Amino acid sequence: KWAYRVHGTGRINGTQKAPNYLIKNTASNEYSYSAALGYKGEKFEMDLFYTKYSTNLGIFTGSHIGNLSDLNAAFTASVPKDTGVFTYKLQSPRQLVQHDLSKVHLAYNWNKNIKTTLVYGYQFNLRQEYDLHKAYNDSLAALNLPAFELNLWTNSLDLKTEIQHSKRFKSIFGVSGLQQSNAYSGRFFIPNFKKLQFGGYYLGTYENEKWLFDFGVRYDYSKLDVFVYKNNVLTNPRKQFQNPSVTVGLSRLLGHHWIVRLNAGTAWRPPSINELYSNGLHHGAASIEIGDATLKKEIVYNAQLGVQYKSHIAKVDVSGFYNYFDGYINLQPSLPPMLTIVGAFPVFRYVQSNTQIYGVNGRLEIPVGKYVTYQFQGNLLFGKDLRSNQFLYGMPSNRITQRVRFSTVRSGSKLNFFAEVELLDVFKQK
């Protein structure tokens, strides 16, 4: 009835390389480990889980520039002024990021048709940023303290009950809550805040031999308490957001190999603390980010149509999607650049607009032999700002991934092995 698992990873990366030059000070190292303990009885189940993740990241030195003239020169240069050499060493500017996560998962089977699950999670996030320029005070510089430190604490609780009404009809009732708070030291980027949000939902699923129908409704409430100085006076603005969400889905089995599915729905989210109140240097992006305290909630209406084919010859999955955003929040460049005490940086502002994002996702898998599989995966993504009639800033480039996988994985085998060769094509952004 008892089981356990331990797991660890580690990685060291040297200086990263653009097609024609080395990107100075982009080495990094990271490690993570986790442990889990589980119990499964006839009615009661329990899982305890803990994980820690830590990474040291070098920030491209050429992105932290001392004056506006050098910044403009960097914008127009085809190759950075200082390209560096390959190394595993990190120097400032750099970041230290750590995440600690603990989770307790409890489940009770009232009978064969009813199951209740409770999940509690606690997470602590730490971020330290070390600037390229040291403190002007020699005694402070000798301490090698971070120029900025952010601590974030999060507690979450999820409770749900699954009811199998019949062989074909299933319901899930649930509530969830989240509490979050932060504290920072050093230069200002985002203010201290407290966040509280909770919601309730219902999901229903009906299934027979050919059809699968699912539907859901949810309502969420979010409250944000902010503590920010204005003209050296501490203020406490408060924000409240609430909205429903609805989703419906339908899929149909055609013959033995084909499935067609259609999904539609609406979702929403409140603006985050950085979108509302950030005002300063975003260290890793080497830019000044400025929030907008008047931002409203972001609502999306979406639809997706997909087709899936499965047989011993191949597996194919293709889907097209369309999203209309009422109040899409986007971080966009804003002129002119800004000169600060730690250097000159481009400026980005959070803005809100009505937009559409649409595209196609596809995946193909072909078994070449007993141990070899070929995989192809492609993504086409397009975004349009409907107010300005311009393409949406910040969309990821389209890409294609091809992969050949060699595997000895077989059911019942105690020792399995696999290796992969992967080719990634990233399109130029138009």
C-alpha cells in the first residue's frame, strides 16, 4: 500500500551562441530534486510531495548599457560590441532563482461511484538580481548583496467531488482558493501586495460508443491589496475582479480510426500585479517595464476544431483554433528609451486592446520499425490587434520540430531505454 519516489536533475550550460557570434555571459547552471511518499488503501489515498528547483542565470552583458548613445549604437549594430568567449563561468549581471513546493494530496472513495479529493499546496519563490554596476558605496559593494530581491509566498487549496451517476454520465463539483503575498528589498520593480482569490465550478461528461459531450461552468472572485509609495506616502489601493467562465465540448468517433472534436468557451483572468504596478528595471529582459493601474480584466472567447487519426500505420492530430480577446493585455515597446542610475534601457508599457489570436497545431507519428519512431510537430500562430489593425507584438515565432526516437520500452520490462535525435526549425518573425 506504500510507495515512494526520489528524483534529481542537474545541468550546466556554457555561453550560448547566435548563428554568427557568442552571446557574452549567458552561461547558466541549475539543479532540482524531489521526493514523494504515497499510500493507497481500499478507500483512502494519500500523496506527500516536495520539490526544490534552483538556477543561476547569466544575463547578456551587452544588454546592460551605460548611456543612450551606446544603446542606440547597439540597436543598429548587426553584432554586439563585445561577443566574449565560450565559458561556463557567470558574472554580473546575473540572477538566482529558487522555487520550493510542498503538496499534500488526500482522496477518499465513499463508494465505487463517489470520490472526494483535497489538495493543499505551499510554494515559496525567491529571486535575486545582481546588477552589472556595483554599489557606489565600497562597503556595500564588498558585501556583494543583490540589487533586488523578491520573496513570494503562495498557499492554495482545491476540493472536488467526482460522482459517476451512471456508466455514461459523470459530474465533478469543486471549489478552489489561493492566497499570495510578497516582500521585496532593494530597488523598486513591483510593490508589496496581498492577493486572495477563490472560485467554484461544475463539470459534466456524457459518453457513449460514438459521442463524447462535456460542459462546464465556473465563477471566480479575486481581490488584490497593494502597498505602494506615492510621493513618499504609503498608499493602499485595492482591486476586485469577478467573472464567470463557460465551456462546452463535443467529439465524435468515425469508424475505428477517426475522431472529430469541437470545443468552445469563454475564460478570463484579472490583471497581474506587474501588469498593474510594475515601474522599473526588469533585469532579465534588460528593459524598463511600466504598468497601468487602470487595466481591466481580460476576457477571451475561443473555439477549436480538431481531427485525430490512430492506427498501427500512423497517428495524426491536427487542430485549428480561434481566440477573440476583449481587453487583451500586452507588453509593448514605447519610445523614447530611459536613462537610469544603472544604465540606459528600452521602455515597455502594458497596454490593453481587443485582439484575435488564431492558428493551427499539428502532430504526426509514424512507427518506422519495431524500435524506431518518427515524429513531426508544427505550430502556426498569428495575432492581430483589432484597434490598430497591426500584427500583435510579442507572438512566438512559428516552428517545426522533427524527431527520431529509438526506444526499447515494452510493457512488463523492468529495464527500458530510449534516445532521441531532434531537429528544430524556427521561422523568422514577419
